[in-house]
Amino acid sequence: MLSSTACSGGGRDYAVPGDLCGVTVDSQLVSPLLPDGKKLTQRSSNASATSPRCRVSVDGDLVLYISSDLVSPGTDPLQVQDRGLQRLGHPLPADVGDSARVADRGAMAVADCTRRGGKQRIATLIQLEKEHPKDASQRRKDLTRLLRAYLPKAMAGLDCSKTST
């Protein structure tokens, strides 16, 4: 378990990380999606060798969940996860990866890639467990920016290089 703390005055007494469970991201992309609090913790796990998970908590409450999964190129993760995306609130298409949906409390992007000479598809989901910031349109913008930066690094972490569509 990784933990990062620092005093900053005001409502946030922890340092915003420059990574999410080892995936380097600009802390300015993560910061808007995190609530005030005293302590931030990150916990990584793997559902399988090609399915890393990341849970970010503030003061013991889960606030951000990220998953990436490599699937066969014939699978449409956006279709498979349609109900889940609907539960996240009014998913709309977004310009991330090969296809994406951004909802009020989460976002998913899909991209085709090549791993060990074989075609694969990666699906990355970022889900907010708290409605932060309060403004849904701003959350959508913040989710889109984070997903756009995170997806290629998730691909690299799974040794899957971008292929032409």
C-alpha cells in the first residue's frame, strides 16, 4: 500500500500523487477529481496478468477506481459495459483512444493494440466513487483529460503498442 501525505493548509492535507498505482500521470490531471481530506492511499491489485486495478482512497473512503483490461479484438468493451456506463450517468461519446464514453461519474476508452505479435484491445475505465467536483460538466472534462493521458501509459504498462485502426 502506498501513502502520500503533506500539509498544504486549507481542506487538502495530502500531496496529490504524480502516479496512480505506478502509472505516471500529471498530478494536475488527478487533482480536480480528488476531494479534500487528510490522507490519500493507493492500493493496486490485478484481476489477472492483463487486468491491473487501482483504488485511490481519501481518509479511508474509496474515491477513484481505475481498471484496464486486455481483451480480444472482436470484443466491444463499450457494448459489454453499456449498463455499467449508464449507471455512471448519461454516457456520451468522447475523443479518446479508438472509441470512448464519458459519463457523469466515470469514463471508458478503448484502443486497439499489438502485444507479443498478436492483436489485442485495451479497455480502461476510470470511475469516481464521489461526485467531485460537484459540477457534472466539469467532472466530465476532468475525466476526459485524465483518461486521454492515462490510456497510452496503461497500454505501455501492459506491453501493448498502438496499432492503426
